[in-house]
Amino acid sequence: MLKSRKEAIKFKDRLIKGITPDGYFKVSVIKTTDVVRSARERHDLSLLNTVLLGRTLTASMLLASELKGEERISLKLEGNGPVSMLMAEANRAGEIRGYSSNPAAELPLSENGTTPSLGDGLGVGLLTVSKVLYNEARPRTSTIQLHEGDITTDVAHYLAQSEQIPSAILLDVKLSDEGDVVQAGGLLVQRLPGAPDDAVEELQERLTRFDQISELLDQGLYIDRIMKRALKPGDVREIDRQQVHFFCRCNRDRFLSALSLLSYDELKELEGESQEMICHYCSNKVQISANEIDALVEGARAKLN
């Protein structure tokens, strides 16, 4: 029993970061199995959305691992496909949340009977990455066209185009035949200043043949071993480790604060009735009483006088 408890703790969702002894490469490996399971349960996601949003959640945390304190990053993918829009947000503290605008979306068979590609779920569109950083009054935002719509290629394209950092990224969500989330995770390797071009090209080529992260996790390899395997035959030194989890900071006060931003006329239409409010990010529901609504109406009326 003690051993199984230790194993359960060991294999919780976590992110690990490392650096090569020569200082040429930085690597992050993450396990997000429970995060993706939680997202699917909270939002009742289709199989298509489970994979696409799962990859987006994983990518957001890999990118957030480069931030400080409670700085946060958000990824918004919008397209003309059936999924329409995906949103994910993560902070350096390991809190991840996200949603799909059309959680039930699936891909129909094409007219000739062939199976559509994963990228058809989003279709043609845009990826917007926004960072909320310390000592900056406004978020730092960058927008690029979706490259493939499969999330992995799109985030890699963003890193090359907007961050101008040679990188290799792998994002995986493995589903069972019954549609359950078996494993989910990701890997990000980034070049640091001074790394020779041939070393970068060799690493990128090797990672194109690397096993899927979800498959390695399913084989019982944890993030430590995956990190070392990714950089073989070179060595890597761990520099940080943290737990990650699906977490949303929504609460009653935040819902009331959002309602208070409505105009007097808008609040007047709600007067005398309770309201159920639902958080897009986590699907939590909060019941706002009629008395609370009436108090907001009175507050808005007082501001008019």
C-alpha cells in the first residue's frame, strides 16, 4: 500500500526543466494526464476537442514555465472549422485552465469518404499568444496565422516567428478505444545563445523520430527519464520541478465584480431575479441571489446621481 501511494504521488502531473552542461539547450517535459481528464469532464468534450484542447493546455504550461511568479500566458486559437475557438491559460505557479467554444464538435467524413485531418477541426485561422508580465501595464500580444491547426505545429511556428527561438516541441494526448484519456504530456527543447547550428539541426532531426510523449508515459517512463532520453547521447541537469493542475480562480466575488461592470439599464433588466453564472474556463456554476442583483442595481443607480 505504501509503495502504491508513493507511485501515485510520483506519477502526478508535473513539469520538469533541465539544461545541458554546455549551456546550449534548455528542455522542459510535462505530464498533463489529469489536467486533460479534468478538462474533458468539466466541459464534456468530444474526442476531437479532447485532443486539441489537451494539446493547447499542455502547450500553455510549457510556455508559462519560462515566466516568473504568477505571470501568465494565454493561447487563443480561432478558425473556420467546427471547433471554432480554443482558449488556454497557464501561469508559472502551475495553474492551467481552458475551454472550447464548441465542446461537442466532431469532424464529419469528407464527401469522398476519407477521414479528415486533425487540423480540420480548427481550419484556417489565427493563433494569438498573450503574456501578462510584471511591471508591464498591458499584455504583450502576438498573432500569427494557424500553420496546420494541429496545435503542435502552430506553437512551433509561433516560437520561430514571434519569439525567434529555434525550438522543437512535441504535444500528445492518447485516448483509449473507449475515448478515455490514457496519457497526455509534452516536450519543449529550446536553443540557448551560443549553441552551434549543427547541434541544433542534429537535435531537431533526432526529435522528429522521437517516440510520442504519451506513449512513453504509458510505458511507465516518467518525465525525468523522458528528459534524459530526449537529449541522448548528451547529458542534462535538472534545474526546476513543479506540480501542475487544472485550476481556476473564479469565485462569487469575481462573478459579482463582473456583473458590476454592466450598465444601469442592463442590470435593471435583471432586477428581482436570481442569476446562474457559469465560468467559461472551468464550467463552475455560481448562483447570484436576487438580493445581490438588487444591490448591484442600487449601486449603479447611485453612480448616476
